[in-house]
Amino acid sequence: MAKFLNTTGVSYHLEELIKGTKDRLILISPYLQFTDRIKEHLSNLNIQKRDIRIVYRENKLQLEENNWLESQIGIRTSICKNLHAKCYLNENEAIITSMNLYEFSQQNNNEMGIYFTKAQDPDLYNSTFEEVQRLLTISDEIRVSVKKVTSDTPPKTEKKSVDTKYPNTKSTGVQSGFCIRTGIPIPFNVEKPLSYDAFKKWSEFGDPDYPERFCHFSGEPSNGETSVSRPILKKNWKKAKEIFNL
């Protein structure tokens, strides 16, 4: 059953939601300014290679957050123009609230929100997740650029350009591919397109047609067009056959 939260409750459940993430975490907030504890939890999840997505409003990134996010290579960030929604969600629970992911808001503002779980409120959770996915779809994924922090240095974000360079097997002798779930480099093998950790997670259900995130050949985002049964994007298949003699 959904639970009403006051300011203290939102802060508490938000930290617990982040800390308890086992698979995916999506944070949607127009403004970002992380507390030290939130940074610690996000860094820990990043080390564990959890799927972390953060959506915020364009040109609203603080300098400190700009440089900290740059250091967290695995955290994917997107900008959404005119974003006003605040929603925090992992694979089991969610919070819809008035509170930005902003330290000042957590410490000074009068906020409220609703906390609910997938187990107790599946319809509410699924509707929220669908809207979150829509926001991710219409947002522009960006690469945060690190900048020297000075009083007159504005934060800068750049749209992420996809690296479409193909694996170099001639110069290194190593057949390099990419995990279709996490995008990390792994040996190229169309029969084993997942990293060890990703395979363990995938094997819980073992669906060969489950949509994945990256192309095994190029490493570029696949937007769900790849899977264990189809690990290479159609546009890259011809080149992959030439290079790897498939």
C-alpha cells in the first residue's frame, strides 16, 4: 500500500531506495546536488556495475556535481528540457515527490511525497515505470565534461557521441567485443555476448529475446534492438562477418 511521506520521510526512503538497489536505479530530478551519503551509495552501486540512470534539466548541473559525475564512468546521465517531475525508482520500489535531488531541498524545504513498492502496488509501480521510460526515451543522453572548479567557470555538458570504431583485431590480435547489457569490453563471441556478471543476472530468466542495451560488435547503444539471440545490430552485421569470419 502506498505510503505518504513528509520531508524527513522522503529523505530517509530515498537513501534506502538507492542503497537497496540490486539491478537498476533511475533518478529523475530537475536539480542535482548530492549529499556525501548519496554520493557514497551511488559510488558503491557504480562499483558493483548496477545500471544507474540520472535525468535532470539542461544547464542546471552544479560544478561540484559536474566533476563528480565525470568521475563515475558507469553512471549514465541525460538531460530533459522542461523537466519538472521528481521521481526515484529501482527494480522494487519508487518515490514520487516534490523534492529535488538537491541537498538544500532535503535540509530546508517543506516537501512531501508518496512511497510505494512493486510488490504491494504493482499497477501504480508499472504505470510509474512506463512514464519513467518515456522520459528516458525523450531525453538526450550526454557525457559530462570535467572542468576545473573556479568561481567563474560555468558547468558544461556535451551530447554523447557514439564511438562507432570497430574492434581492432589486426593490431592487437585480441578479438574485442562488448557486453550487450553493460557495454563493457569483453571477448567477441556471438554465443556469449554477456559479461560474467551480466550473464548471471540474465540466467535468472534465460530469455534469449530479452531486449538488451548495446551492440556486441560496436558497443554502441542498441535501444533494445539486441538480445542474446541477436547480439549485433543489423547495420553492423556485414562488417562483423568480414572482421570475425562469421
